[in-house]
Amino acid sequence: MKRVNNNYETMVEAIEDLKQRGYTHNFNVNDSGKLTDGVDSKTYFPSSVELHELHRFEGATNPSDMSILYAVETDSGKKGTVVDAFGVDGSETISKFMNRVAQKQFEVGK
């Protein structure tokens, strides 16, 4: 079933639903610009990652408290999420990485 980007009220709701759909790894983008999940020493270049969904959230009490949640899959089959601030507080490293991954979030059947 195709999921729509930005279709959750809260980040907690999004993370819980994504976990139920197999996005169980908590990925980070390290200072070298590679994706890692912290569980093992495996890292992934942007060419080894697909972006399946993204969801933006605005803080309920502070509109400038914005975040973005990416649902990704690696070429080894690991599925998980990457969380970043959105807007001026966002990570340039994460943004550069995500701009270079395959953008699959609008394909039918994901």
C-alpha cells in the first residue's frame, strides 16, 4: 500500500507505524557523510540507500521547533529511520546525504 508523506500528527506516531512496517533501525549520518546504525561497523554511501518516506513535524508549543523523519532502506535490506531538525537548525551533513540518495518516496507500491 502506498503511504503518503507527511501523514502523521506526531513523530512518535510515525516512528511506531514505521517500526511496525519494518523500519526498525535507528540510523545516523556520521561526520564522514555515511549512514550508520550504531549496531555494527557497517556504513553506507548515499548510492546504497533509498528514501521511501519523509515526514515533517512542527513543535506544538514552538513553531520553530521543527524536525524531519526519513524512512530509508539500505542495499543490504536494513530498513530504518533518520531524524533531523528541519530548517535553520538542520544538519548540513544529513541534508547533503539525503539529497544524494535514491528518491523512492513517490513510487507506487512502497
